[in-house]
Amino acid sequence: MILSIADREAITDVINRHGHLTDDGDFDRMPEVFTPDVAYDVTDLGGGVIRGLAALREAALALGAANPVAHHVTNIVLTPAGDGEVRALSKGLGVLADGTAGSVTYEDTLLRTGAGWRISHRVVRARRVPLGR
């Protein structure tokens, strides 16, 4: 499968939209980003695998003030993985209320749905040491 420019732009918009919606607490719009049955794996951050949009909302609300005040994403790399499926690798920066920041890598699987591209699986890997070691 070859990704068109329009597909690349749409997928990038979906990945970018996550931070805006999360930072705004606009969880009712998460279907614009994720499939209803999304698997959101934050095992590396100590949270396990969160399944489904309702559970994702509950997990974010349970974190409360421990949530980052800002989610930023960059360095998006897209790789076709089959008919209607794309793998995306990107970097995430989270800024906490006290001004500290953390870095993660997002490993996403996106599916082409009737509503457009949506993330069906996300793995969040914390970046804790330089040079991947």
C-alpha cells in the first residue's frame, strides 16, 4: 500500500489531535482519534493496558492533577502495514504543572475506518536514558 499525501496529512492530524483534546479534557471527541475498542498500553508508565474509550477517559480522570498540562508530539514517521493499516512512530513530550517534562515514544497502529483514520492500538514507551540504553 502506498500512502497518499492526503492520507499522510489525515493520519498526522489524528496523531496531533490527541494532545489538543487531552489537554482540553475534551474526552467526548476522542472518537476522532481512537477506535471504540482502542488498546492504549501504558505498561511502561506503570498503568497496564487500557481498553476502550470509556476506560481511557476514566484513567485520565483518575490521574487528575498528575496529568501533564501539555502533550506535544513530533517526529512522526508513517509506514504502511497492509490494506487500510498504518504504523506510526512518534515522539511525545509531556509538560507537568510544576514545569518538569518527560519524553515518550508513541508506537501506533492506525486503521482506515468509515470515519477516517483512527488509532486502534497505542504503546507509550518512556524515554528515561539517552541513546536508547
